[in-house]
Amino acid sequence: MRSRFVLAATVLSSAAVLAAGAVAAQTAAGQTAAPAASSAAAPAAPAPDAQAQMKAQMDAFAKLAMPGEHHKRLGSLVGKWKVTGKAWMMPGQPPTEMTSTMEASWILGGRFLQEVHTGNFMGQPFEGRSLDGYDNVAHEYVAIWADNMGTGVEIYRGSCDDPCKVLTETAEGLDPMTGKMMKTKSVTTFVDDDTYRMDMYVVGPGGQDVKMMEFAAKRER
């Protein structure tokens, strides 16, 4: 959200500079000069070329702010899903199994997909939320994850192959056990309209992927 405000401010600032430059040019040419007693008069309108540039910038910003084809691709996740999964807590040990539900819906005018995950993990109630979208400025898919098992957030960024059957995103953050930076990778495979699979990995120092979780989801009818 902060980046959108920065972008908007940049566009408006550029427009102001263009307008100021046009007025200054007119003043230098004697076109807008006025006696001191008339200092309260309204400023002259920007020159036509400056107005055209301002409109082009505002049109470009408006286009960047609208959801597009990449957002439509994420729309296949809208609805309610039954999820089963496994988590490998310790190397060489059997995985911990889990079940949950996920319900996804569009928010903010179709710009972000909100996912609500509820279930049980290791005998404890589990709740997680994700905001998924596509950043038109950075040209990448984004996801923000938070849950009731910690106080931090994970921010994922990545890409999806064409026609978006496999979405791959990575995130970096502090490992809560070691305090060192850790890279994780999420790979979501859209099997069909009613099935998707997600695999979660820790990326080792040498770049090798170590699977820590896997999920299979079926749409509820």
C-alpha cells in the first residue's frame, strides 16, 4: 500500500513540476506578468503540452492501479476448499499430518485475494491469512502470510508460468530458532479447476530445496 502512495505522489509531483515550468515560461515571456496589486489573481493554466503530459501520467497511473489478466488467473482460487497436508518437523522423522479449510474471496476491488485458513496443527487450533495479488509496477506475483503461530509476516514474490499452471514464489525472513536469515519457497500447482497442490521448501545455503510441507486441496461443492 505504501508503494502505491509513493507512486501516486511521484506522478502528482511530476505534474506539478510540469505545470510550474509552463507557468514560469509564460511569465518569462511576459504572458502572465501582472502588477503587484494583482498578486492574488489565479495562476495561469499550464500550457497545452504540459496538460497533455499530465494527463498521460495520470492515465498511466490509473492503468497500473487496475487489476488485470494476472489477477484473473488467481481468481481460480475463489471459493471454499478442503485441505490435507503433511509437515516434516525433523529430518528422518515421519511427517505430521493436518487438515484444514481455506476460503478465498476478492477484496479491494479485485486487486487482492484474501485467503482464510482454519484447522488444527499438532493438536492446536490453527488460523492463517494470506493476501495474494499481482504487482503491476514490479511485474510479479506477491503474497503476504500471517498466522496465529507467530508474530511475524512472510512476504512472497514470484512468477507464474504461462498459462499459469505453476506459481513459484520465494520469501526471506529470520529463522525464529536461529535468528539467521532463511529463504523459503512456495510452489503452487493448479491441477484443474477443482484441485491445487502446494509444496513448501526451505532453500539451503547451497541452493538445494528441502521440503518441509505439502498440501493438497479440493474445492468444496
